[in-house]
Amino acid sequence: MTNPMLEARGLAKSFTLHGRGGVQLPVFADVDLQVRSGECLALTGRSGSGKSSLLRCLYGNYAASAGEVGVRHQGEWLALSKAQPREVLAVRRDTLGYVSQFLRVIPRVPALDVVAQPLRQLGVGIEEARERAGAWLARLNLHPRLWQLPPATFSGGEQQRVNIAHGMIAAQPILLLDEPTASLDAANRAVVVDLIREACARGAAVIGIFHDEEVRDAVATGRLDLEAFRT
Ligand SMILES: Nc1ncnc2c1ncn2[C@@H]1O[C@H](COP(=O)(O)OP(=O)(O)OP(=O)(O)O)[C@@H](O)[C@H]1O
């Protein structure tokens, strides 16, 4: 069995509601998980059980209330929860990709350059980065007439496809996916299923939230039900 690519131990999250006199909102506690190269772990549980919050803790967007997250980065094990901000940025660039539910739109930047940007960060030249971005957008059926437009006015499904291309183009070895197929039609859902399976086949370790059961069945190699970690 290969080494884990990402591991969480004793992870807990509770929110402090500062606007409500510091009331604590516990979400989950004592989460242990591991994901290895080629695996796709699906997070399950009812709405509000903390699936998105867990992904954000793994990515480092939310500080965990307790516990640790580690990742294999450049062949070394790195305790992400204790890493310096500079190291976290390097991990996100090279190792840990994240497809959020919604595209964070950057004003005036065309869709093609939004998708090319992770490759530019890795030092890929502008022409090659745009060419590869175009291939991703074509694969995701985004009409070429939209490529030079900023995605702010795109439909929900168009924005999501730009988001998926942006989140997956750098082919990081670990991918966190928060409902990547939520606003897609059947044809584009099938494309995204293929992309996730191809990522696992090239050795990526994937953790995702997939509300669509067909999608989940098609990609998941394991499941973690967050109901078991309610506090
Ligand atoms: N930034 C925040 N501040 C306060 N509470 C939050 C914050 N983010 C999430 N929560 C709360 O944490 C709980 C878990 O939310 P989360 O979005 O992680 O659940 P989920 O399982 O992903 O839900 P869904 O399936 O509906 O997307 C919810 O009760 C939510 O209100």
C-alpha cells in the first residue's frame, strides 16, 4: 500500500459567533482521515454536518479548533496546520488543489487567463499556459466565444466549469473538490466524472463532496460520513 498523501488526526471545528456574544457553534470533532494516491474519499452527511467546513480546514482556509493536517509535499511530510503562510502558499501551488463551490471572479480577467493562471504560477510560459487552458475549456464544453470574456456574467454552470478547469489544470497530487458538479447538466457532469477518474488514474489523491449519488458512485473509492463526528 502506498503512503498517505493527506492525513487528518483529531480534527475539530467549532465556530465562535462574535456577533452573538461569542456563542460557540460546534460542528465536528475527532475526525481522522487518510487519503492515498489513486483514492477518492467522498465526504457524506446531511446538510450542515460540516463537509465544506472540513474541506476548508484541510485546505487551511479555516483554522481547525483542534487536531492536525499533514500532506506529502515535494516528497516530505509537512504538518500543514503548523506551516508558515509562505509554506502554505507553496503547498497550494504545487501539491494541494481546491475546487470551491463558486468561482471567485477577478474583475476584467478573461476566462482563458483565469484558467491559465495556476500554470503561470508554476512558471509555464504565457502561450503554452493559454493553449493548455483552452484545451481544458474545450473539454468542459465552454464555448470559445466566452474564452476572452471575464466570467462575471457567465451562467452558474459556465462559471463552475471555469472553476473546475482553474482548480484542476495544475494537476496537483492532492485535490479537494466541493460539489464540482452541482450546477452542471448531465453531459458536463459526465465530463467531470471522467476528469476526476483520470486524476485518480494519474495518481492524485482526491477528497470530495458529491451530492449527486450517481457521481459519487462513479468516482468514490471510500466514504467518510460526518454524522459520526457530530458534537
Ligand atoms: N464561517 C462560518 N461561520 C459560522 N458558522 C459557519 C461558518 N461556516 C459554516 N458554518 C456553520 O457550520 C455548519 C456546517 O456547515 P457546512 O457548510 O460545513 O456544512 P455542509 O455539510 O457542507 O452543508 P451542505 O451540505 O448544506 O453544503 C453549519 O451549521 C453552518 O451554519
